[in-house]
Amino acid sequence: MAFYLRKGINFGPLRVNLSKSGLGLSAGVKGARIGINSRGRSYVHGGRHGLYYRKNLGNIGAQANQGTSNRQTHPEEEIFTDTGLTYPALPVLNRDAFVFTDIFQKNNPLLLIGGIVLLGVSLLVSNLSIKLAIAVIGLLMLIFYNKQRSKRNNLMLAFDSLQHLKPLEQNQGNWEKYTESLDEKSKVNLAPMILNNWLEKQLTEGEILDLSVLLVFLPIDRENAVDIALGQYTDAVEFVLADHQLSPAEQILISQIETSWQIPSEMINAEKELIEKFQALRQLQVQPLTRIEISRALVGSERAFFEGHGRLLNQRILDSWQANRIRYKSVGYQLDMEGLIRVTDRVLEIQEGRNTRSYPIRKIQDIYLNTDGGTVEIFVENRKNPLVMTSPHLFELAGVLQKVTTDEIGG
């Protein structure tokens, strides 16, 4: 079995749409996402490690709705800061992604221009010794420029020849064949990019090679090679989880990758936890909900399906300023309530001490599980802004809430 991955596209971080029409998924490149909210307002959202960026792009069809108004407003950009109030939905590993060096940088044109200019100047100088000195410097500049250009061209030819090799062609013979014109430094610079492309090709072909075999001839440090493999591994796991389930064939391939690419055990455990969470979420969608007892008396024939600790959050503007005709807003979550969150077939509620806030299930329109941000956004009829909740049991809360709102509850 093969993963049909498209270069440069992945499914992380995952943002699951738990709408009444069923499970859906929106995804962007890591750290960035573009989408449309419930009021038709488009936005770009980006950032990682607690510091985020969002730019409002305007309303869909806004031009048609403005009528004769010509009033212009400044574009708005939001910087979202993690205030530490959300619970992490997924395991966090403090491991930085491998950074590839740009080895195809264009040659410095100043060398070419400078060399030509110096040769021209040498023709105008009458003193023989000065003429020769200027001419030699100009000639050396041209020789160095030509050497750089030749080196870059050789690198590009080697990369083009190696990057598309199928798994069975990824061997020492082909590496030596296509890099014979390169010096050792160029080979070292090229190796990480080729390894990354080869591993991606193995995924698309469904033929996984032992990483140790490749490292016999590729001039790359083992730690860096494992980091590159980790990037491909995590993308592969997120890809197969895009439909919120993992088939037996996909599980076998993932296990083969873990063994052949020497994935560290802590990463394997983290990915297995991620897989288990999404498998449990999927199970909630296909099986009847189980009734539970909760810490308050039920009303009439009311049935309860979830109770757990959590928080209700409000997004607030922490600061604002204007620069270069752009209005910036620093926003973050503030705590509204903290206590027990309950989901029944009648209400979604949160209780803090003697205070309880309830929202009728029949008025809930959409639920968004933001696994990157650790929140569930709940869109309620006649409310301008969504409810934002966070809980240590985030997946279960979102799954149960979605199930209840579709009236597919059981026994």
C-alpha cells in the first residue's frame, strides 16, 4: 500500500469540523490556515508555539452589500498570544524540524560585472604594471564567477537526476553516478535534500527501505537523517488520520516506517496517542452514545452523556495600535468560567460553584475541534461569537456534543 502524498502538502495541525452534516476536516500548512467563519468572513491564521497571527480579509460578497457607502476602513491584523488557559489536546514534543540549506543560490552578478569593468579599465591604463594588475584581478573575478556557475549547474543536474529515483533505484551506484562531478562539500550539502525526496518517494510507492542502508553512502549525520525521517513520518501519520481512521494496511505501513526509519520511541508513543484519540473520535460517530450519571439531578426524561472538568473562555483584545495604515490587535483568551462541563440531550452547560450557564442543544449549529489550539468552538444560534471551551477531555467533549446535536443518540 502507498501514501499518495503531494509535495508540500500535509494535514497538520488538524482542525476537525464536527458539523451536523457529519465529520469534516480543514487543514493548512503547519502554522498557517485560511478559511471562512460562520458569518462568511474570510481570514488567514498562522503561527506556532503560542504566538499566532490572523488577518481578516473581509466579508464574502461584501461589495454587493455595501450599497452606496464609500467609507473605507483600515485592514486589521490580529496577533494571538497563548495565555496558558487551554489544555493541550495533543502530545507536544520539543523537537525542532530539520532546516534545509538553500544550495541553489544564484551566483553573485557583481563578480561578473566587476570582472568585465576591470578588464575594460585595464585597456585604458597606460602604465604596464598597473594595467596587468587590474587585468589579472578582473580575470580572476571572471574565473571565480564561472566556477561558481559551473558548480551550481552541476548541483542542479545531480539533484534533478537523483530526486525522482524509485526506492529500488536509491542505491550507492546511482548516488556515485550522478554526483561524480561534485566536490565533497557539494555532496554533503546535497545529501539532506536527496534523502528527504527519497523518503517521500518511498511513501508514495509504498516501498520502505532501511535508513541504515542509505546512510552507508549518503554523507549525512545520522541524527540529521533521523530528523528528516521524523518529518516525513509525522506527515504520513497525519495524512492517514485525515479521515479520522486508520486502516489495517495503513497501520502495517506505519509500523514498517517506525522500524525501518529508526523513529525514536517517544515519537512513536506520541503518534500512537494521536492515532488512539482520533480512532476514539471515530468510534463516537458510529456507535450509540452511552448514558452516564452526573452530579446534578436530571430534568424529566433528560439523558446525560458527558461530564468533565473544563473552562469557558472569552477572546479579548489585550492591546491595539496602528502602523503603516494597518490596525493591529493583540488578542488572547481570558477565563470566563471554570468548573464542570456537562452535555445532555437537553443542554450544554458549565457549572462553577453555584453558578451555571446553559445553552440549549437544539440551538447549537456547528462545532469545531481545534486540536492545535486545544479548544472546541461551538456556534450557537443568535450568538455573534462562538463559545470557546477547553477541557482535558477535549476529543470526547467534541465528539459527544456533535453526536447529541445530530439526534443520533442511543440507550
